[in-house]
Amino acid sequence: MNAELTFEQARTELERIVAELESGRADLEEAVRLWERGEELYKLCVGKLDAAEGAVEELGRRAEAAKSKSSMQGDASSTRRPG
């Protein structure tokens, strides 16, 4: 079921679980079940955040490469002498 959840859905469910555990209303068995589900959701959220971070870093590298290429082309055209 985790594969179907978005980051936002997983975070919302995790926040609900934390609130339930902090309230002290859950009995021991329910608290253990909630804790285990919370761990699953936490891992899912961390995985999605890591993937997003990697994508942002890749976009940054591409932007820098494009900027460098553009800068180099600009330098090359400014050093050309007319025919």
C-alpha cells in the first residue's frame, strides 16, 4: 500500500499516528501497531525526500552545465575576427 501513497499522504498519516500515540489513548497492542506503521511511513517519507533531493541536485548540475556551455559559446563568438 505504501507505493500508492504520495509524500503528503504519508506525512499526514504519520502526523495522525504521532498525535494518537502522544495522546496516550491507544492500548499497548494498538500503540505497537501504530508505531510499526509509523516506521513504515517514516521510511517512505525519507525515501521520497532523498529522491527529490537527488532530482534537485541533478537539475542544478544541468543548469550549471548549460550556463557554462552558454558562457563558453559566448566567449568563443566574441573572440572571432571578421573574415
